Amino acid sequence: RSLYIESERGEQVLISKGNAISIDDVTSLYDSNEGKFIMVMWNDFERPDGTFDFKTGSRDVAAFLEICKDEGMWVLFRPGPYVCGEWDFGGLPPRFLKDDIAVRSTDPRYFNDAIKYLSAIADVAEPYLAKNGGPIILTQIENEYGSWPFKDAAYLRRLKDFWKKRGFAPFYMADGAGDRFLKDLIYPDKEIAVGFDPGMNDNDWSYARKYNPGVPIFSSETYPGWLRHWGESAWRPSDLSETIRWYMKEKKSFCIFVAHGGTSFGFNAGANDGGEGGYEPDLTSYDYGSPINEQGRAVKEYYSYRKIISESLGESLPAIPEAVPCITFAPLTPEFYANLRNNLEAPRKYEELESFEAMGQNQGMAIYRTVLPKGDLASLSFKKVADYAQVWLDGKRLATIDRRKKLEPVTIPARERETVLEIVVEAMGHINFGRGMRYDRKGIIGDVWLGGMKLSDWTVSLKPLTEDSVVNAKRGKRDGFAGGHYRATLKLENVADTFIDMSKWVKGTVYVNGRNIGRYWNVGAQQSLYCPAPFWKKGKNIIDIVDLEAAVSREISGIEKNDENVS
């Protein structure tokens, strides 16, 4: 397939040809129409001690770049520090939320750490620059910075200066097509190509010529569908046929984002700051309505787009690979293993509550306890609860708080004696786009009031739900509260991809052989979780389920097709 770049004279220059290859969804490496762009997430590589892991599991960036080189694929390198990608906090480490640190700026508390990370990823990527015989032809300076409400042109210049000193070039930035996105950046700059998210017509292209004339222009993210939040409808692919036909006729460069759907395994799914409650958490699935779905199977849109590209090129394309195998397993019912109040970290005492991030925890859960004095009926009010909570009084559930909805006071009944107030809080993904990123701290944020009395003398027990903590959890006994930890054993003679059907459960997380494969929630749209073949093993497999609501176990099963891509 051909890569065209529009030259400064307005010509379309044929750069090279290559073949499409499969991608590793786990590392968020995306296939484009003509090449491939690779997004790397800072918070996935950074270890607690400040070092970086570019080798274990799905983090071997060099190995993937080597595959791209071997297969003749060009790479658009997107190293961050911010990438968005509907990823937790846009790829930034949530530790920056401990204090009032201005991320994506020249604030030295942020910028110095960003340069430390970029230096580490540069060491990995440098051998794969095109000038060194590698596949990287463009490096992104920052992502969609024109949409950032706290624009700082000096920040972009310093990032560009860093990459130039490291020998990386040429560059590009990607933004919306419009005045409000492209002004107040660092244009004009002849060393920076303009990418549009998306660029769909000549009018979009005109904005690039207005703000940065004479440089390559392309549609860096052409959307085949759209992201989905919990509680929304299933994926609805867009029809890009006419847009792709226009690209090919006019020889415009473009990337389909995403051509191959992916999965935000673990707690890596992000969120947006819209909706009734100002919070819209993303699904685990990143299928996106893509022409190649989450599991790697071509859907009808793929065949349509492929035909248009083939006819435009006047040549036949390589054969489509065989569909990725998928297995099923019969329904089974996991056993109760422990309650949510088992396997907690040691309790901590607080007069003033702190965020999860300040307490050293990213997501997971926490249980807050304090004692209420005897008294009359009163309202319990919060400044913010992030993101889902159960309110209990002496073992009786009073309310559920869902940050997606408007935060309302909780009615506390009259009490003839001291009573224990207990609030179980689950954190979901950090906001990954826009203004809300800077303020999305998790847990109970701010003071809690009972009528006119500020509550204090809190005990907080963290439950991080890390893979190790779930695998190594000790057995417990039922306690009469909602939710629990359930465990099943599944024996397999052969391994392949499957989707675990969680439609009979309520809200929680699934772990397969110690791998967190993501969240489910019965509000939809997602009712099944993709589990790729490498997560399984022949023989005995352990499936752990931590559900916030299910007081008894329910059936699970393995099914062949996910319920998100409706193509």
C-alpha cells in the first residue's frame, strides 16, 4: 500500500509501498491505511521506583518497531508525554494529581519528569529512525494540544527542542481542523507537518495552509466509529466510503483511527468530563466500530474500504489472513472466595480526607469509616465522590452514588445511639481529555457534612485490586454486605481467544490467571470481556471476579463474538 505525503508545492509524492501486518492491541499500537502509528503510554512504562520497563509483557516497543521494519511499514511515532487514546489520564502518571501540578506545561514539577521519560523512550526508538535505516518517518511533538484550555506555546517549543537535540525529525502535531485549534500554538514552523483529527475535505486542509503553509498535511485520525462510555449504546460504525474514495482520488494521506479495534485491559480505560454528573467513564473495549474488530476479525466495513483502495490503486491487495480462532466454554458458576472487606490494607487515620492519589493508590477501592453521634434525621452531603460508592449505616445500605449522575445528599435516619458510617468507594478511569484532567482526583474529595456538622476522625482502608493482591488474596467468610470476590477453575485442552460473558453479573473486574482483563457493568453497552489466547494456558486456569454488588455468584461462559461491534 502506498504512502503519499503532500509536498510544500502541493504535489502528492509517492514515498514507498509496504504490506499491512497484524497489531498488538495490548500495547495500543494502531494500524493506519498506509503505514502505522504507535502510541506509547508513559504511565504504562513507569515503575513505582521511577524507572521504566520497556521489556516485559506487552511493553517491548523495540520488538514491535523491529516487526514494522521487517514488514516494510512506515511508523508515525507518538511518544507523548500526553497521547489521549481514551487511556487513563491520557497516558500521564496519576501521581501528578497528588498536588496542584500543571500537567502539559512548563511547570518544572511536571516538565522535568516528562523529559526524564522522553529521554528513556528516545533511547529505545532512536535506532529505528528512518535516517538509521528504521521505519520511523515522523515524530509527534504533543497530541491535540490545540484543544487544551491551558495552552503554553513555550511548552511545545521545549518539547520540540528536546527531540531535535536527540536527532529526531521531522515532526508533526495533530489537532482539530479549525481556527480555535490551530491558533496560539507554534505555527508557522516548516519542520512540523500538520495532522488533522480528522481532516475530511478541502476546507479542512485550508486551515493547515493558513497557519502553517508549505508543509505536509494529512488526516492523522480518521474515525471509523467513535468511543463509547458506560451506559451508552453499542458501537455504531461510520461509513467512511466516500471519504476514503476522496482521499484516494486526491492522493491525500490519512490514518484510520482505529483501523483495528483494541482493548483497554486492566484499569487503563479513561473517561471524559461530560454528561449529567460531569463524568463519562469509557468501556474496557476499544472496539470503536473499527473495520477490524477488537478480536482481529474483519467486519463488512473492512471489505468495503479495501475494495475502494484496491480500485483506486489499480492493483490487487495481499490476501486477507484467516480469521483469528475463537473458542467457547460451557457455563460455570464461580465459588465465593472472600468479601470486599477482607484483604484490605492496614487502616489509616485521617482528620482531613485525602485523595486516592495522595494515599498512593491509582484506582481500585477504599472503605471509609467514621462514627456518627446519636441525633435526628439529617442530610449527609459531599463535595465530590469519585467515582462509585455505597453508603452504609450500621450494616444497612442507604444509598448508591454514581458520579455519572448529579450528586445528591444522602438522608441519614434518626439515631438513638452512636452508629458506624461506612462508605465503599470505587475509582474508575481518570479523565483523559480536556480541562477536567487537571482535577480528576479519586475517592471522597473535600469535606463531608452531616447537617451542619463536619465529619472527622476517619479510618480509611485501601483495596488497590492490583493483579498480585487479587491472586494472593486470602479466603474469607460472607459478611452480609453486597459484593464479593469469586473464583473459578477452568480446564482447557486447547487455548484460543474468547469473550467471557458477564451479562448475569453487576459491576466489577475480571482477572484471568492473574491478568486483569478489565471492567464490566450491567448498565451496558459492554457485557462481555475479550480474553486473548496468550492469557490462557492448557490445563488449569483461574478466573477471579471482584464484583461490587453481587452478593451471590452467577454463571459465566465463554462466547465467540463480542457484543459491542454490531457490524
